[in-house]
Amino acid sequence: MPTCPAGHASAAGDFCDFCGIGIPTPPYARRTEVAQAQRAENCPECGTPRAGRFCEECGHDFSLADQTVASSLPITPPSEPSSNHLAEPPRAISPVIKPEGGLWHAVIMADPAYYQVMADRGLLDPDVIRFPATPRRRRVPLNKPEVYIGRRSTSRRVLPEIDLAGPPEDPAVSHLHAVLLARPGGTWVVVDVGSTNGTTINGTDDPIERDREVPLHDGDRIYVGAWTVITVQRG
């Protein structure tokens, strides 16, 4: 069943039955062989039925398997492999890298202006989800090929590098919300892996498409959840 960018399951394939948002055609649908494989595919790590590029439970990247299925098609493989994102020692699944052009960092903050916008649009109830009384600023180095954004869950074996489980916890962030991927030349992209409430860039109204790589530049701001802003910085 198709899923809209806001995470709602929809019987219709063009517009979401729940919220009316347009549903983009998955890039894999252009290849019949790949699409057939996806429909019958379960995650090799946890067994969850596939719903997109990344497993909704453990974060496994199905794109490597897609390349095997479509090996006879003129598809350019990713420039570097992706790894599973399980609750194991990070060095065993995502080695530290020395990126070209200097190390990047992610600065995580609670943004009251973003929170107010979400409340004004009716996307959250201020009486239920309150802005944190003691917000804190954090700085996380982007020193792995994949840096996940989400909220940790021991039961789901999810341990994101940018963990928004708190304190303070942003309850509107999915356990597996988005991922930052290193690319050649010391650049980075962000991918929404199927979050419930979406991911926006630099204050735009429309969330980015699920499973679509969006290039990032020094100083770009990634908005997730009820109040979280993540600013990527080079150096």
C-alpha cells in the first residue's frame, strides 16, 4: 500500500486518502524487475516487510539488494556502500571516516520559532506537547558514512547517532526519522526514511520526499519533530 510523505497508508496511489498530500512515484517503480522484488521482500535483518528504501524497524538499506536485482539494467550504483543500523557497537557497523574537505558537524537545538509555527498550523497541541523548559544545544561530529536521526529504542534495536530521545525528548520525531549520508568530495545529503511527521529544509513548508537524497550545504537547517532544528556545518 502506498505511503504519503507524512507517513499515512493510502489506498490511492496518487493522493493520500488521509491528508490529501500528493504521493510521489518511488524511483524503483521505473524498473519492473526491481518493483517485483520489492513487493515480496522482507528485511534480511529483522524480517519487517519492505515499505521503502530503508527498513522502518532497523534502518537496513535495501538499495544494495536492488542493485543485485537490477544488475542487467543501466543503473549507476551508489558511490559508497550503506550499512545496517542496529544496536551494536557503532565501530562494527559504521566505521569512522576522514571526509574530504574537512569534518562536518551537526548542531542540534530546540527552536521556539519552529515550535510556534507548528502550533499555529495546528500540527501540534501546545497543551499536550510543550516546548522544553531547559533546551540544550549539542554538537555531533559527522564522522561516519551514515548518521541517523531519530529516537533510540532498545526494543527496536535503534540507536541513532543524533538521538532526540532527550532529555529533552522531542516526541514528534520518529524512531528512525532521517539519515545523513556522506558523498564524494566531502559533501552530505539528507534522506527522510519514512518519518511520520516529515522533514523540512531551511524553513520551507513542504517536507522532502521519502527516500529522496537532498544535497546539503554548509549552514543548511534540517527541521524535524515538534521543535528540533539540526544545522550542518563544515569544520
